[in-house]
Amino acid sequence: MTAVDSATFGRLHAAWYDRWFSARSLPAEVEQLTRIFAAAGAGVGSVLDIGCGTGGHLELLARHGLEVVGIDRSPAMVAVAGERLAGSGVAATVLESDVATLRLARAFDAAIMMSWVLSYHVSDEDLFTTLAVLHRHLRPGGLLAFDVVDGSVLLRDGVSTSLRVVEDGTTQFLRVSEPVLRPAEQVYEIGLRMWMFDGDRVVATAAETHPVRYFLPREVELILHTAGFEPLGSEPLAGGPQARQLSRLFWARRP
């Protein structure tokens, strides 16, 4: 048995990420994004994807004919995304970088942060630092779209422990999710324990803690105004029951 990997979005998590979230419909999310881009009339031809993960949105946006650049701070996620893009035959770029230090010598027509990337910014300082970076990397009139944990749904429904097993031939991936709600801090903390089995033998294990911040819609509008964006709208995230329950998509314009 290997040593426990405690890195957030480490190798084991990255390797099984897409299969774990197989019920989620990335095509539906990308269709939602492209619909919003078209309705805003911003002429979107290039997209910056912050926290691109395994590159699912990158690949599909590129297939829509958009120029896409993905950024992620997890080396394991960047490696998986690179393999996906190399095998897909689409033209896209993925870079390893922390968003706080991102300095690309160009501006984009749109930027996205999907899969609760903004919710991972628990402190106000981190939140506004990231929004300032995005503001600098958008052209005037450029669009910003992101999904966050919807606090109204989370506080209404509460949290519960879950267990799921994913199989791939003789290999199994087992993941236990143990969430804790911390209302005083406005944090939804998800403890993850993961094991990979080959037959009846444990070949890898990992433990991660994911503190994410939940938001209310009017709060997000205030944050966007403060960060220099014009809020344009919000709606439940497309792509499956789990996404609709906890994720809400917002979009805004850089004036």
C-alpha cells in the first residue's frame, strides 16, 4: 500500500476525477456557457479557463471553435488535462500556475471559473485578488462566468456523508465524502478519503480536505460590483441533478 497523499487534487483524485463525476454533463454546461456568451453579444472568440482541472471544458469549448487557455495550480490535474487534449486532437493550451500570480501578456474575450473554483477562495483577500487578476485578463466588454456553491440550497438541505465506488475492470476506486457545515465562517468543508483497489489489494490511498465558501445571490452581485464588474444574470448550473442542487452559475461583464 502506498503512503497517504494529502495534496489537494493529488494524483489519485486527478486520475479518477472524470469517472467520479461521470453523472455530470459537461456538454450541457458548455452549451449553457456558449448560450450566455451569444446572448451577451460580446463576440467571444477566446476564453481563459481558471482552475481548468482535467480539461473537460477546455476540450468542448475548443470543439466550438474557440481559442482556449486553461490554468490550474495542481500538477496532477494539469498532467491529466494535457493527456486529454493531446488525445482529442483539438487545439488548446493548459498551463500550471496559481491564479494569484498569473501574468499573461494578453487579454481574453471571456473567462470562466467552473467546478466551484471561486468558492475555493474562502477569504475575502483571496477572493478579490482572483477577481482583480481576471479583470486584468479580460478586454473591456469581456465576459466572466463562474459557478459557486449556492448557500440558499445548502442551508436548506444540509449535508450528509456519502460513499461511492467506481469500477474499471479489476480496479476499483472508493471515495468517502464527509462534509461539515461551518455557518459562522460561511464554509462548507468536505473531507475526502479515497482508496484504489486492484482486486482485493489496496494499491493507493489519499486523504484531502476541501474548504469551500458558499454564497447567496445578492452577495455575489455585491462582490462583482465591488470588483469592478457589471452583473448580468444567474441561473442554476446545467448538467445533472447534483449540479442543479448545489451549483449556481453567474455571469458578468467587465465595463
